[in-house]
Amino acid sequence: MARLTIKSSTEGDATVYVLGGSVTAGAGDVLVKGTKNAAKHCAFDWDDVILANSDGLREWSAFFGPFAAGREVVFRRCRPGVVASFNMIPACVKGGRVDSLYGAFFCPECRKEHDCLLVVGTDVKPEVGLVRELGCPWCGDGSPELNLPEDEFFQILRWGR
Ligand SMILES: [Zn+2]
């Protein structure tokens, strides 16, 4: 389990934080140090974070509550495992907004799995769930199904500020 890493860059007037490794014990220190000069608008990119455990998530939510106060914060590219953890702990997301996330899909046609990036507003809507057909990247056919009930998986989208 590689510890959490954080890299910052600027996108217009926003600070973008690319996270990597795992959100585990010690993540809080990394986050506090890594976000010292955060702008009012911030994005956290979760693409490279595969794992988050309960110690790490406790530290994340302790960090994120105060951090999000007075800021506009979006989450990008959250992986299914991280989404599942967030769904159990609303404090991880509260004060922020999810812009995009990966759903884990299974194709009944070719019986393969894949993660598909879903953009909120285009592919999925908070009160509706999936709003368009997403083809299978393996067989180009079929109607892949989300491996969890939509209601359950997309909970975090309904926890806006
Ligand atoms: Zn398929």
C-alpha cells in the first residue's frame, strides 16, 4: 500500500490536486501540507487512488470539512472502490461536488468487466441515475450493467452542499 501522494497544478483560477497511492493512516498530514496554497476553486482528481481504508477516510473527512468551508470543491474520476467508501461516509464528500466517477460495469454479452468514466450531468444525473446507453468497450455490443444498484452507487451525487 503506497502512501498518499498529492501533486498540485493550476487550471485557470482553480487549483487541481492529483492524488495517488492509497488513502490510509497518515493521509491527513499529506493533505494538510499539500494544500497550503489552495485557491477558492479546487478540484481533487482521484484517478490514481485505488484504495482507501477506514483510518485514511477518517483523516480525509477531518481534513475535508474545514478545507471545503468557503471553497468550491469538485471531485473528479473517483474509482468504484473509493465511491463505495464515500457512500458509507457522507462526511467525505459533504461540502464538495462530484464531477465525474467510474462505474464498474459487467457486459452480459461477452461476460467481461470494465470501469467506465461517467460525467455527471452528461452520463448520469443525481436524481435519475444513468441517462444514456453505454456500449461495451470489449465486444462493442451488449448493454453493460452497473454491478451495483444505481440507487446505491450514485448516492454520493445527492449529497451536494
Ligand atoms: Zn461486451
